[in-house]
Amino acid sequence: MDSKIELAKPRDFGETISDTFGFIKQNFKPLLKYFFIFCGFFLFGTFAFTVLTEVKALSFVSASPDSFDDSNGLSKVLPLLGGYLLLFVFLILNYVAINTMVLCFMTLYKQKQNEIPTTEEMWGYFKYYYLRVLGSSVLLYILMIIGFMFCLIPGIYLSPIFALVPAIMVMENGSFGYSFNQSFKLIKDNWWVTFGIIVVIYIILYVLNLFISIPSFILGIGNVFLHMKDTQALSLPVAIMIALLQTVQYTFQILMVVAVGLCYYSLHESKEGTGLMERISQFGAGESHTDTTQEEY
């Protein structure tokens, strides 16, 4: 049996990638369990509004041009736009929930010395950090958008730095200001390594999502071209299948969050070495096996 992966230790590029998959492999069942427990509500909301928007979009595309006029054109477009807006909101809430869940799991896992946290422990951490991570994520999204507006380069530079902010917030129980400043300190002289890890994981996620997106694309396009009056009922089953396939994609996000968490621990250990100090302080803390019997002469 493979030894459990130690989170708090310095890692190079290759070790971070391999330990990301190793950590998920060792903790796949509890991660998947907590994924549905703590992200289930947001998953259901995302699923429901995905189905709603897909059905409305299919109806909108297949509608006859003669059915639109000045009096009802806006009434047909507004529900579709409203559905996409609500879907966007739930996508953000769902993303933050997955991010918070995984970071809480890793934090408790380290605190419990590589033991799986209980549901009660996870819930205590999740409800404490979720709104904090949500608020910070919204601010970071705004700053990221502004960065990308300036010729993309500032946005690219800030991407790995901002990715560390939620991890610091949860793992160090830091405020947004502290986590924001600490992320710049940790990534100093390590920007390229962190950026490279995020890019590699992103490419892996892109390939995984591509396999899921192809069936969704085929189902959606196929239903549009084969749409006939007597097959109107096909719209709802196809929308449900597309939404289910997209729900599978959300589980892949765990991979990125674990990678970012390991980047944080690696950078923190390289600069602070707290994990090493903890191991030194625990050394010899158990029962002493030294023979204290007095020697007779």
C-alpha cells in the first residue's frame, strides 16, 4: 500500500503534478462524497438552469422567423437571457463551493496528520469559509478582468498569484488583505514554476472536458437539425443529457484545486519550513523506549 502523501513539504514541478494525482487517488472516495454533500445544492441549481437554458435555446433556434415581431420579440429573448444570467450565478457559486470544499479537506487532512476529516469537521470549516472565499473570489474576478483588459499580460501575470489567495485564506485562516499580500510574497522567485503547474493542469482539464463536450455538442447540434414538429419532446431529454454530461465536468475541477493547494504548501514550506519544525517538535514525543534499569556492579 502506498504511503500517504505528506502535504507540507517542498516540491519541484514534477513532484507537484504527480502528488496531485496521487492525493486524489488516495482520497478519491471521501473527496467525491464531500463533493456531493457540500456542492450538491449548487450542482442541482446549475443542472436545473442548464436544462432550462438548453430547452429555451433549442426552441429559440428552431422557431420560425415569422413568429418574431416587434410586439413579442423582446418577450422571447428576455427569458433566455434571464436563464443564462441565473446559470452564470450558480456556476460561480458552484465553483466557489468546490474550491472551498477541497481546500477545507486538505487543511483538515493536514491538521489530523493525514487522516480523513469527518463530515461534522468539514461542515464546520465549509460554512465558516464559504462566504469569505465567495467574496474574495468576486473581487479577484473583477481585478482579473481589469488585468486582462490591459493587453492580457497583467491578467496572465496575476493568474497564479490570485489562485493562491483562497488557499491562504483557508489554510492560514487569513483575511483577504493578508492572503492577497501573502500570495505575492510566496510566489516571489517561484512564479514560473507555479504558472507552469497551473498551465499543465489546465491542459489536462481541457482534454478531459473535450471528451465530455463532444457528445454534448453532437446531441445539441443533432437535435437542432433533426428537429421536427412531431419530435418536439426530444428537446427536454437532450437538454437533460447535456446537463448531466456537463455536471461530470465539474468534478474535474477538484484536480486544479488540489494542485493549487499543493503549490501553496510547497511554497510555504520552502520559505517558512513550518512542516519541518512540526516534525522536529513531534520527534520523540511518544513513549520512551530507553532502558532505564540501573546497571548493577
